[in-house]
Amino acid sequence: MLRDPDTGSGNESFDTPLLAAEFSVMLNATSNDGTGAATNEARAFQDNFVPDLARGKLRFAWRDRLRFFNFWFVLASLAAVLNSGQAIARLVRSNGLAPVSTGEKFAAGLGCGLIWVNSVSFLAHKSQYLTIVLTLNRALPRVARFLMGVVPILLAYALFGMIFFGDHAERFGSFGMSMITLFSVLNGDVIRETFMDIVSAYPVMTQIYLYTFISLFMYVVLNVFIAIVEESFFSTRAVARSLETFAKQVKIKRKETMLGAAMRP
């Protein structure tokens, strides 16, 4: 426990997070050890049961290897490491009485944020929320890949707006302001205000610039995002329903087996 040298009062704000983070690291390390054991078992199966001629052609791709690792456990481990590192840094630096540095703030904020994100994994244990978790697992990678192709176009619009309209409109005075303006336009917040700021200087180019940006991002990009998430939702809902049906069949079969065993003389 930390003591204030002036008042003598204690501060236990860093002890509890540190202990909780270390306990979380221990639990996730145990889970990752189990993942490594599963990987070794798969390799042992390959060495013992796969024919020698086919063994040279059979290789574990990185995508197959990553399937042995639970993404949520890795996320929880990273959050625990960040929180424990920030707590240790607070304990070391001037007995916790020095001003909090930017790195400590970043570690604490990111660690707490990752913990809350990791709480989504607990929903997978409830059949009612399994569809949400499966939808996120399926949609997020596809959305990220689509974003990689869309971001360069957004940067091109932002750079063009800064160079062409920057001398006449404060909204495009810098690259950062240009990105903020386009993001606000994308959300439908300041479309009219942005148009009125730059239309007096370049009437024709303003209309071409804003109309093409709005048509592309609001009517195409956003709808593609919605379509990706919607397709992921319906496909994962079908998987969740099949799992529920299989679980019910297993329960019925188990009851029939137990009933048959009880009726035997």
C-alpha cells in the first residue's frame, strides 16, 4: 500500500488492479499452454498416422495454426499485461505520487478498453447471444479488408480538399480539418454548411467534389458495410440454429439412453 508522506494516508488504488492483472495473466497463460498442447498433438498425429509419402506434402499453414489459438484469450492477455505494466510503473515512479505520464495513460486506457471488449466473449456461452459473437467474428475481418481498399480514396478526397479549397475555407485549412469535415459530411451533419463555405469560390468544382464524395461513400460504401454485416448475421444465425438443434437432439438421445438403461432388468 502506498503512503502519502504529508498526510500518511494510504492509497490502495494500484494494489488491486495489479493483483487482478497478474491473476488474469496466469489464467490466460494456462489457456495458451493448452493451445500449445493441442498444436503438439496435431503434429504428433501427423507424424504417426500420416503416410510418409503424403507427409512431405502436408503442411500446417499459418491460418490453420491460428485456429488453435483463442483470439479472446490473446486479447485478455494483452490487456492484463498492459494493466500490470502500468500499475508497476506507478509503483516504481516516485512511490506513485509523480504525475501520470502519457505512456501510463495510454497503457491504462488501452488495457481497460481491451478488457471491456473481451467481455463480449462471455456472451458466446449463452445460446441467445451466440449469434452476436459469431457475427462479429465473421464480419470484422471482412470489414477490415474492405476498409483497406476504401481508406486510400478517403485520403485522396481529403488531400484534394485541403489543396484546392484550403485557401478559401477553414474547414479544409489542414489535412486534419479536411478529414474531420469529410467525416462529418459522411455522417450527414454539415453537408449544407460545407457546401456554402466553398461554393462561392469554386461553384462547379464544389458540386462535383461533394456530389461524388456523398454518392460514393454514403450510397455505396456504407451500403456495402451494411451488406457485409447483414450477410454475416444471417449466415451465423443459421449456424447457431443448427447448433441449438444438434444440442436438443443430443439431450433427447441422452434421455432415451438413460430411460432404456433404467428399464432394463
